[in-house]
Amino acid sequence: MRDGALVTLAAIRKCIDFGKYKRMLDVAGGDATMAIQLAKAYPDLSITVFNLPAAAALCRRNVAVAGLGARIKIVEGDFRVDSFPKPSSGFDIVQFSRVMADWDSDVCRMLMRKSNAVLKPGGHLLIAEPLRDDNPDLSVVWEHSYLPYDDFGAYVYKYKKSYEELLAETGFRLIEAHGRKSTIHSVLLSEKT
């Protein structure tokens, strides 16, 4: 998990300047690898990682070892049913990295609406996922590897246009789209309208 997160984060950082943000929500932030690396690189950035209880325990341990407990907050929850945490003035950016590709459009739409509710006006939504546009062969191979043991179904990798439509439906405007570089993931940045 950690190595994959670092590769994806390197691709994200080639496209996104986190120095302009103060408060970030990392939804389903794995073991907090990305949050820790971002907090180390950007001393003015405070990060909330929202994750399932078992993963949140791992996040807390990793954040404590890194000595970043004052700047990285861990909140337990299930994004399928729980509201996202929200600071009084809202988040500047919400990040989904390697999350939305696993879910159908209805779940993605719901996650985008929850993101909109916790972002400040003009806040950003970052999505780092494989796109069918950039990875047609990988999409087929990856999805068929899921079929025997997962319930996500086929065709979960979406086209950029599908994300654009979902974003527009949920109160966002796509402002940047970066095709994959050193990873299988593309990076989409949208703004709350």
C-alpha cells in the first residue's frame, strides 16, 4: 500500500501545488502515507484523514511515529454512510486517490456531493484515478482480475467525460486534467461552483 501511494503521490505532486492549501481532507487515505508526506513537505497544510476504524488505527500509529499528530487528524467513518468531517470554515481541498475507480457512478456522485458540503466556496476536489481514456488495455485487465473475488463489477474505470458529467451534476467545474505520467493514475482537479 505504502509504495503504491508514494508513486501516485509523486504523480499528483507533478500536477498540483499543495502549497496554496491550508486545510485538506483525504478520504479513504490508506495508512496516511500521503498525508504524512504532504505534511512534511508543506508546513502550513493541516490534513484530516477520513477512514474506516481498522485503517484509522494504522493511520494514527503512522502519524504518531512521524511526529505529525498536531497537523494530521484522523477521523473514523465509512464514506458510504457517514458524513464527512467539516471544519467550521470548510476544507480548501478534498482528495480521492485510488478510491473512486472502485465504485459505480451512483457512489461517486454521492461522494462528490459529500465533498461539496465540506468544501469552502471555491474549494477544490482532487481525483487521482486510472481513466479508461488513458488506460484502455489496463482497464480491461484490471477489471477482469476483480471479477472472481470482488463485487465492484466490470467497467468501473470511467472516462474523463464521465467524471466531468458527475462533477457538473454535483456542483463542480473541472479546471485541470492531467493524463497519466509515471503512474497508472490521471489527475483531475475541479472547483466548487
